[in-house]
Amino acid sequence: MKKAILFIAAVFIAVSTFAGGKSISCDFEQVKHLKIVKTPVESSGKLYYEGENMAMLYSKPEGEYFKITETTISMLTGKKKINSKLSANAQFKQLRDLLILSMKGDTEGLANLTNANVEKKSTQKYDEYLFTSKTAVKKGYNKIILRYSKGGKALEYMELHQPNGDYTTYTLKNIKTGIAIPAGTF
């Protein structure tokens, strides 16, 4: 269950943008680099975001999903299905806050939530933020990289590092804002 939570957190952070209240739709590619597996594990699908709601609907592996609202998190990974109220699960509540702050592009809020130092690098094409934990981390992430486009302020790339050496990358493509989110997505 902890791996599923970390996996989902990584995916949602990856789709973050300086979105504010806008609706967003994009394609995502996810690559997990695990020490115990020589070949990276690749996944992909469609991400939707609006306000306090996010959904990642996977086409690879088909049928899997991760959804978050103001009050709940639900996911299907493999044959395992989880539905949890945030008020009853502090770990899920923190995950939700982390994802929503990332989607809103609130790098200061994310640094406070994760107790991290932040370094910003800018080029003509993007702004990159490196979050590094101030203290030793046993679970969660000890390093996060977010790369936002310069003009559109949309997240294009994300890298989440765990203390055990595993890490996951996310690449976002075909980002569309101000679109109608399909009914029943969240």
C-alpha cells in the first residue's frame, strides 16, 4: 500500500502546473526506475485537473486510475482498489496537499509541506525547481525536480526520488487548459 501511495503521489506531482483554478488535460508518460528491476517500468495515460480535483486515467496499464478530490482519494492498481476519506487518513491527506500544491504551482507551499530547501534554475525555455529535504527522510521523497515551461507555466517534467534510490520520472505532453472535463472523471 505504501508503494501504491508513493507511486500515485509521483504521478500527480508530475502533472502539476501553475494551473490555479483552470481545468487541464494532458497526456503523461511515467517511468519508474527501481533498484530491484533492471528494466524501467513504463506507464502512460491521460491526466485531468480542475480546482481541488485530479484524475490520472491509465491507458498503460489499461483501466488503472488514481483520483483525488477535496475529501477522498481512490485508486485502482492491478487488482487492488482503494477508496479513502482524507479525514480518516493523515498520510493520504498529506499526499493530497502535496499534489494540489504541485498542480497549483505553489512551490513555496510545497517546500513548507515537504520541509525542503528549494533551488531555482531558469533558462530561456523553462524554470526548474529542485526540492531537497532538510532532514533525513525514511519514507516519501528526499528530492523532487519540477520543470515548468517558461511561457505557459505548465509542468513539463517531474522527477521524484525516494531515500532507497528508486525514482520516477514524468513527462507531460499535449497540455490543454480551459477545457471541459468529461463527466464522472473525478
